[in-house]
Amino acid sequence: MLVLDQSARHERAVNDPAVPATDMPPPPGGARAARAARARAAVRAGVTRTALRGLVSSGQIDQVEYQDRLNVYNQAVSARNGLSGKRRKELGWVIGNTDEIAQKGALTAARLEPVFLVLAKNTEFWRNSPIPASGDRVQFYGSQLIFQYYPGEGMQLQQLATWGKVNAAVNDRSKSLATYRLDELVPLAVNRDGGVAWEYYFHFGGGSPPWTSSLSQGTAVQALIHASALLRNRSYASLAYQSLRIFQLSPPRGVRTRTGPGRASYVIYSFAPRYFVLNAFIQALNGLWDMGSPKLGRSAKARTLFAIGDREATARRDASCPSSTPAAGRATRCRARSPTPATWCSCATSCAACATGWAHLRTAPMPRSSPGTWAADRVPLAALAPARKQRASACPGEVTGWLRHPPARTAPGLQTAGPPLFRAVSTPSGHR
């Protein structure tokens, strides 16, 4: 990862273990589909300025915010006109994404903060900084947010990597660092079909902005509920509860794809309902498990969403595992590697399909909590900042449902023991 200095002209390479190394995989044919989607988006000139005038005239934003956002947009256009070559093109694509969002009618008051943050950071970057390599991640001076370079899309906010840093701070029990990172991420939450989401604002794999992901959203839910326990702050748990909404909605509004009676998968991208990524699905279930745990989120809705996905994961596991061992027998062997109570683990059998990455399934039912034990589910988003001083009624609890390391004993040529494919917070010390 590259960290910029205050002038944004100089950078230094940093190996930050808190940043997940795994990137989000594009769907097959994604680059071609992204170009086609951009070609179809014929953006009218001045559409962003018109959208801003509409927001201020309707009273959704005040005159001060209107002028601030307009200045950011005008500075980006002015900077683009003064650049040439690759710098001009990349900043131009980011401006075009902003215009496309506005033309769709999706530039709502809630989206102004993340959309114009991306625009401002790109103006700063392409005017001053060295040209990055594809996939380079950048952290601006004084910020904990991670941006990643996608050629043809500029520098884009990497929600998954940034939420991974929150998880790392909670794992280290660093209250100040967790609070600092959450202070930057919470204002970037948007209202998406009645829930809260952290979105992406660029073309990717055939998807057009704004879109979201079960992988980043599940990581956000997980980080928020653990941060709520660590910091004794009920507002983060409320935000995690509101973040469950996209797991109830089908694409493109959400990520839930019905696969059978009482079963559903949570797809990695809201624009790709048929593109299934196993580990993204498992990470989404990890977040739902923690949100539903009686010692953490206590959410009945999360328990229901987890159960629906759990049945789908079980069906996929059994279908892909050629072993003749009954499912109950495999679960018994898995129990030896899983935490207590047994939840998710890596199958310790020699089954090839299991050894290549199936994070196998819980073997104990999720315990139920009494109705109404978590009363902070509906704290309004606007109350999050002052609510930080409140103390939560729930104590930091143990974590169940982690994605464990693959077993060391695998078939020849298959994946051996190593780090998890996606970072997950470990159990807080003292609660193992």
C-alpha cells in the first residue's frame, strides 16, 4: 500500500497487515462488460450541477453544502481541463461516473458525501501524485480510508479493505484506532432501499454505479457489531442492524438470490445475481452469525438471514463433496477443528472438494435470545455521532463462526495450511 504525504506528491510503500490482501474478483468478461456499460451511459452536460440545484431547492441540503459540493465539482472539471494524457482521462472518467449517477437520479443527499469524497480525492491525486500501477492501493495523508486504482476508473474507495482495517483495530482492542477509522466510515453510509449500505461508485465487471457487495457489507456488519461491544457504543450496533437490509433484497437492489424453498445465497455483487463466489458468501454469513449471536448483536432478523444462507451453504457443500461419508459424520470430524460452540470450520477429511476451500458448516443450532433484548436496533443515523458517548448494555462477548485455516492434511497439489482467504476478527482476548 502507498501512503501519500501532505502534498500528495510523494509516497512511501507500507506493508500494513491490517489491510486484507484479497481483492474482489471481477465476473467473467467483466472488463468487456464494463466498457459496454459505460458506452451505453450517454451523460448530459451539466447534469450534476442540475442535480445539486434540485437538492437545495427542495430543502434536502442547505446553501452552504450546495456551494461546497459545487466547488468540488468545478475544481475537478478545471483540474481535468488542465491535465493531459492518462491523468486527464482518469480524472475525466471519475467526473463521468459522478455525472452518470446524477443522470440516473441516484445522486441523493445521502450519497453526496461518498461521491464527492471520491471526486475530491481523485482531483488531488491526478493533479499531484505519481501514476500508480493497476491495483495499487493508496492512503491519503491524515486519513485511514483505502483507495485503489482501477484503470479507466481512477482511484476508487475500497470499502472492503477499509472495513478490514476496522476489524484489525477491534482485534487488537485498540479503542482509539477503531474509533478513528469508524469516524471516517460511518458518514459514508447511504440509505439504500430503506437500509444502510456502503457502496461503490464506478463501473466494474459490467455493473454501473452505485452498486454494493455482500462481501464488503458482511465485513461491515461484523466490524460494527464487534466495535459496538468493544467501545460500549450502542449506535454501532444500530447501524449494523440497519445494514442487514440488502441481505433481504434481490439484485440489483440487494444481494439475496433465492435458490430454493427456505434457501438463498448472498451474491458478491448486486449487479451480478448469477455470479457466485464461495468465500464472499461465507464471509457474509460470518457477519450475519455475529449479528445474531446472543452475546453480540442479538438480532432475530440476522438469525433468520443466517439460517436461510446456512441451508444453501449446506446444500452446496454436500453437492460438491464426492465423499460417501454421511453429512453427520463429516460434521463430527469438523467439530474437532472448530471453536466452541461448533460453527464454521475447514473439513479435515481428505475430500478434494473440501480441501480446496470449503469452510464447512456449523454443527450446533444458534441459541435464541429473548425478544427485545437489543433495543437499539432503530437509532437514527443522524444520532450516531453524539451517541458515541453512550454505553452499550451488552458486554464484549466471545466470537463464534470464524472462517478457520484450511487443514494441513490435503490431497497432493491442493491448498495447504495458510492464512484465511478473507480476514476475520479473532475472538477478543479474555473471551476465547
